[in-house]
Amino acid sequence: MTIQAIQEEIIEEFSMFDDWMQRYEYMIELGKSLPLIDEQYKTDDNIIKGCQSKVWVHAELEDDKLLFTADSDAIITKGIIALLIRVFSNQKPKDIMEADTQFIDEIGLKEHLSPTRANGLVSMIKQMKLYAVAYQTQIK
Amino acid sequence: MTEVDFDVVQIRKDFPILNREVNGKPLVYLDNAATSQTPQQVINAIVDYYQNYNANIHRGVHALSQEATDKYEQARQKIQQHFNAAKVHEIIFTSGTTHGINLVANGFSSLLQKGDEVLVSAMEHHSNIVPWQMLCERTGAILKVIPMNEQGELVMETYQNLLSSKTKLVFCNHISNALGTINPIEEIINAAHEVGAAVLIDGAQAAPHIKADVQALDVDFYVVSAHKICGPTGVGMLYGKEEWLKKLPPYQGGGEMIAEVTFEKTTYAELPHKFEAGTPNICGGIAFGAALDYMNTIGFEAIAAYEHQLLDYATTELSKIDGLKIYGTAQNKTSVISFNIEGVHPYDIGTILDKLGIAVRTGHHCAQPIMDFYKIPGTVRASFCFYNTKEEVDALVAGVERAKNMLVG
């Protein structure tokens, strides 16, 4: 699936929720689901320190696609990470570089990408794009 | 518990912002230790300044400039009276507590020598740590830490042992922003003076709750921010004993702070202007004075009694929540409650509370050493002001319960 198609799928899923409670309960469930990152990659090198919550991101190239794994110590942040991974992981670096994160606005979670939240998510997206740029040059 | 006689319903009418909604719910504002809300009386002072006498001060010969100067200097007198400073020129307007601390730290660069020691308490805000670390880097002085115990109280015995003839400066907050602990500053100041050290007290968190008397305390420097005491942001004051302020060199160069300027040599203005380079926050200074008037009209004794009642009630009610732990359980504390729910990140609780219209602070509260002490990433902090109500405490408790149910299990 393309990044665009996955984003549309997520927007569709979220449109079924009536209120913020349901949206957040879903996010929390996503956050609780599975460890998203192998413990060995939860290193200081992979850490993105928000003022409030920590985020770890690990990237590796498989064939021509970039695989992301990530984690956070805060569960709502982790839920959003799960969505970002679903959108960006297993995609071509070039597509990741060009993609936007408009879908976060559309599913009513815009405030989590505000720099004042200091949850590390903005830096995480930046970091994912930087990985894409770096691996894009490797492919060439 | 005997109810304190305090007309909170009437007082809330002074704060227009308290009528607004957040996320479709009535605002419950419990982030007062970060910024207090502004009463109409202070808003009026700000509007009055810009509508009627906005002008630069201390310079113009025209009427507006004179009026603005008079009002600004009256505000300085109000601050002097409020903190009971001996002289009006011992009050320096600053942009806030951080500015005041940096001004003093910078001044001490020329007074400290390699090997001198400066003591800092373990429960400081970063703003009362970093400027002193920078000072130590510049001068070769050594920074030593006064430890705290599990309750969040300073270990005074260790403090006494740390003091020596090498100690030149001690700095400590009057009240901890993260824990609410009221520190025994009289004892701290007296002991420091016995070894000849100067003391700076960060009064940012104390000013909304306690009327500090700088002469009775015999403190050398006392710093506060207006935005914690119902005033605007971007303005504060540094009190310094005249003898110290005369010893310290100017902090910033510019207009207003000079006596005479030639390219060969500049002589500096007298106190307080020596430390007030450039056009100050004139409106902010005047509004700061209006905020003190407002608080004093209500009265600090009444404020303290009411806030204490809120603190006791909130402590009792929050403690009933299973798995909730309060950090900072000092005997002597103010209306701040820092807490966590076992197994839950404070960020998650804060996020859910926000959805319920409840404003709290989450994170390390710019006091990472305290979080490291307790080995936690941060806390949820609810801080109460005299305009908060018992019903708002109930809303907080219900909100925390709800967040816990969503996040745990």
C-alpha cells in the first residue's frame, strides 16, 4: 500500500469514533499492544529526548524499503508512534521524504505534533525523514 | 476541618479567563505555579497605560513621559513597601526571576576566586542552577549541593557542615516549584552570614503565598517574577542590599544605565538605574504594582489560610486513589501537589486531564535533579491558587481516576 492509501485507511478508521474518549482509548490500546522495538535498539544513540516523554527510533534498509521500529515511555505517544510506523515503515525512502503527516490533523490528534507538547514526536518525524534521505543516497 | 471564611465566588469574578471553556469543559486551571491568572484590576492597569500615557520614561520633558515615569516609580515604591526593603533603589526591575539571578551571578564573576565555594540546594529550578554553574566555570569556584531527604526537605545538618570560610555564596529557593516545600530560609541565611557568605533566595514560588520581609530575613538578594503573583509575564524584581548592589558591576550596557559617555570612558548611573539598561517593560512594571495592590487587598494571611485548606483537602482526596504517590511531603509546604500513578507516565495523565479541561503541569518542572533523586521521569503537578475551589479539586480527583482507568489495565 502507498503511504497515501494507508493514511486514508487510518482516517477512515478514526471516523468511526464518536468522541475523544474513544479515539484515546484506541490510541492507548495501540500503545499497549506490542513492543515496537527490539530492546537492543533502545540505545542512547537512538533516543530522541522530548522534554516530557522519550522516543526511540531505529531504521534499517531491506531491499529498497526502509523499516522503522520505535518506542516511547509514554503510552499515548507510543500509540501515535504505532500510527506513524504503520504509515512510514516498509516504504521507499523517496516516498517517505515526500510524504506529509496531514492525517494526524484529520484524525484529531494535531495537538500532539505541536512543539510545545515536547513529547519528541516532531523530532521523531524529522528523524524518520532524515533516515530516508540518508538511505536514499545509499540506494543510488 | 474548620472552613476558612473566604469569598472565593466573589474573587473568581475578578478573573475573566476563569469563565472560559477548554475542550468543551469548564476550565479548571491548576497550573498556577507556572503562571497565575490575571485579575481585571491588573488588566485595567495595562489597558490604562496604553490608552492614556504610553511614553518612554526618565527622559522626556513632555507630560506623557512624566506621567509614565511617575507611575513606574510608584510601582517600584509599592514593591519596596511590599517586600519591606529599606531603600527604594534596592529594588531593580528585571524581566523576571531568571534575569535577576543571572544579573547577580554575572556580578559575582568579578568577586569570586578560584577555590571559593558556592552552595546550591538540591531542589532548585534550573534557573537557579545553570547561572551558578556558568559562574563557577568562569571563576574556578566550586559548586556544592545541599542534599534533600525523601520527604523533599533540605538536610540542614549537612548544610551546616558544608559551610566554611571558603563559602562565598549560598542560593536556595524559598519554596520549591516541583515539591512545594517551604525551606527554612531564616536558618539558611543566618548560618551563611556566620561564615561571611552572601545569600540569594529565589522567591518566585513564595511570592504568591508569603509576604517576605527582606529586612527581617536579612537576605542579601531576593528575586521574584510578576507572573506568579497575578501580574503580567516578562517583568520581575531583584532586591539587593545596597552594599551588595554597589559592589556588583553593571550587567548590561546601554541607555538609561549611564551617567556620562565618551569614547574614552563611561561612568555609570546610580542605583537602581545602573542595572536597568535600555527601555524597560514600563507597562509591565506598573501592572506588577497593580498586582501587588490586588493581592494585598485580599490579604496574604487570608490567601495562605484558604490555600492551605485547599492543599489539605486535595492531599486527602488524591491520596485515596490507589497507586497514587505524592512527591514532596514536607511538614511545611505550600499548595503544590506533585504526584504519579504507579506504572503510568505523567505525560499520559496530563494529556487526558487536558481533554477534561483540567490544566496541570507534567514533566520534570525544570528541576531534573529532583526527578533524578526520586528516579522518575517527571510528575504531574497540580498547583492551587486562592481562586481555585473545592469543586475544582473534586474535578481533578475525578479526572485522575478517569485517566487511571483508561491507562491502567
